[in-house]
Amino acid sequence: MTQSKRETERKYEPPSGGVAGLPDLTGVGPVASVTTAGPEELDAVYHDTEDLRLAGASVTLRRRTGGPDAGWHLKLPIGGDTREEVRAPLSDDVPEALRGLVLSRTRGAPLRPVVRIRSTRAVRQLRDAGGSVLAELSLDEVRADATASGGGRAEWGELEVELADGVGPALLDVVEKKLRKRGIVRSDSPSKLARALRDTGLGGPVVRRPSAGVVAGSAGSYVLAYLREQVGTLVALDPAVRRELPDAVHQTRVTCRRLRGCLRSYRSVLDRRVTDPVRAELRWLAGELGTARDQEVLRERIDAGLDGLPGDLVLGPVAARLRAWEVSRDVDVRSRTRQALDAPRYLRLLDALDALVGGPPLRAKAAGKPARTMARAVLKEYGRLAGRMERALALPAGRTRETELHEARKAAKKLRYAAEVARPALGKPVARLGNHAKAVQQLLGEHQDAVVAQATLRELAVAAHAAGESAFTWGVLYGRERAVAEARQQALPEVWRSASDPALRAPLAH
């Protein structure tokens, strides 16, 4: 069993004179008093792969004894001064739950102890006028010993300021201002582990070098920068999907689509003989996660629809039937997601993406100017969308038109992502076209969601009727979804007229 919390902190070089060198922080911002806690004796053994893959991703995994939070701690980067800390109870070996959360980084490589860090900690608690803790200042005397071969011992001092739960980051700024006046500066190491690896002689993780053969400022450089960012996002989202955090599956599917779209749109830059198999595997992964996302969207949509109904329109055991429908699907959906992320096929995909950005299969146009190569790719995607829209709008209302609109929605996504890749190179003209593609995509997405919801609501109505329950409420919701779908179709021609304005494409055609 694991627990998690957000951790926001900054590290500093220790003040001369130790605790006596700390400034009095009473009256700084909301700090009304400073109290003393501790001292604490902390003993942590950090685990990583032989080539320090976790450290390379700014992830730390440790087994710590001493202090109020003894146990296993996994720290995942979020951004800025904040990390997500996932905790598990003390055990001799790395808990399986934490092994799973780092799998996208380790790729199954064995975890082993690399550094043991012992700290003697003096704690000062910053409290507000009501006595609640706002933050803790921890002054540590640190001793690090390499447990992996080839390392030695190191000692240093360190000051850490960590916010209490729910306290805004502005407090860190006012505290830092006071510390600077006393000559206390930020540490040049982001974590104890990073400094321990450096100072004990173990070195550090392998640093990814820029892809060989890529010319700065070329079309290839922009495409690869985008791919590298998306690959990093895909790997970083993995723990959130495993923990079933809100929106994690959706963001992972979006990342898969962005990667697939980039590889498809920029086949003039990267050899499709290499990228097409990767695209196929990304499609597989998105498909395996798709059931979970579709279930999530449907549940939220139907829940919102029910919440918006007046009480006199809710007849029969509607909430109970909806809950039974959710439960009957949730078990299979979660199982499918877990199986996909634990599959060797998934790890091979991550390895293939790393290989792709590390040794890209560049084509001749990769060295070309982005204004020509990337603009052409974007306009090609626009042409595909225009063809889809023309066919869809020419059809009468019905199933065939709904299918074509769904295909047009996917074409709008591809245009949007192609423009997204090109935006750093081509600027506002391609950004405007991408924004119009997004508007088309969102409108068609709302239409598709309403169409899918109608099918599910009909199933619920049929099941309710067969069980002798009133199907009235499901019929009301069905009618509302049908009205939404029709309204979106009526709005589509005007949205498409704006998106297809030749003036949007003119700057890219020259």
C-alpha cells in the first residue's frame, strides 16, 4: 500500500556557524514564530540501476529509517521546486508497487543500492499566528558512502526549506530573500543523491547528447526537439497512469497521438521505414488505453447529465443502475490498462522511441530550411482535412455522415499537431492555422461524444426496461444528447468556413 504527497522545497549551502548562523525568520511574511524540533538521525539507502537511470530522470528511490516518515520514498519530478513523493512501508526489498512506478525509467533493469546517506538533522518550524506549521528549515550534517563499487565517502552540510501541505510557494521567496541577506545561497545540487554521486566519485547518469547529424535550425532539429519532448512526457506519465490519477490516461493517449502525428506528417524528414513500425506500436498503446479513457468520458458525461436534471425527471433506480454499469466495466478496463503497461511490448516501444530520438533516421530534407519543409507538411495535412470535410458536409444526416465527421475530427487533430511541431520555427501564421484546426476538432469531438453517449444511454434504457424499471430518464438524456449532436452539426459549416479561409494558409504557401 502506498501514500503520496506533494513536496515543495529548496536547498541551500549551510550558514557559517551552523544553527547559530540562521537568521531569525519571525515576522517574515506570515511567519509569527519559530520553534525547535529534533534533532533527528536519518539513515537512507538510495537504489538505482547500474547506469543510474533514475538519477538521470531526476527520480530518487530510497529506504529511510529514523525521523517521523521512515519507509520507502519514491520522489517523482513535477516541475520547479515541487516533487511528488510516494511512500510505502518499510521492507527489506523494494516494494513491488514502487518497482512498477519506475518501470518506464528502469525498463526492467535491476535496482540495487548505490549510496547510503546518513544525516544529523536540526529542525526549525515556521509557524503562523494560529500555531500551524508553514514550513520546516532543516540543517543537515550529511555523510554519504557509496555502496556501489568504485565510490568513496563524502561529507557536507546542507540547509533545506520545505513547505507544509497547502502552503503557497510565495513563502519560499520571502524566506529566501532573508537567507540571502545573511549570505546563504542556493545549493548547486538539486538533491542529496546528486551531490552524493558526484562527491563520492560515482559520477552521474549518462547524459543524452544531441542527436548526431542534426543541423541546428534545420527542419530536422525542430522535429526532433518535439519528439524528444513528447517521449519524455510519455515516460513521465507512466506512474500517474498506474496510480489511476485523474486525466493521466487521457494525457498519455494525447501524447501517443502527438508522436504518431509528428512521425506521419514529417515523413519527409524521418525515414518511414523506421518510423512506421513505431507509429503502429503507439497506435497499439493508445488503443489499449482507449477503453479506460472512453469509459471515463462517458461516466463524466452521463453523471453531469443526471446532475443537471430536475428531480421530477429522475424516475426509478437511475443512480444504482448507472453505478452497476460503471462497476461492471471498471474491472476489465483497469486490468487491460495494467496489462498493457506491464507488457514487454510496451517496454520495447519505449526503447524504440529512445533509439529514434537518439539516432534518428534522417532524410535529405531534414537538413532543409523549416520554412519550406515544415510548411509543406502542414499544408499537406490541411489538404487531407479539407477533403474529409468536403465529403462529410455533402452527405445527408445519418450514420454515414457521423462516420465521416469522426474521420474529419481525426484529420483536424493531425493538422493541429503538425502545426504544433512547426510553431517554434514558423511562428504566428502556423499557430493561427493550428488554432482553427483545434476549433474544428473540439466541435467534432463534442459531436462524437454525444453520438457515443446516445448509444450507451440506449443500452441503459433497454436494460432498465427489461428489468421492469422506468426507462424515462434514460430517454430524456438520450434526447438531450441527440440535440447536442444536431446543434454541433449545424454549427460546423461556419466553424469550417473560418478554418478554411485561404488567408490563413497564404503565409505558409510562399
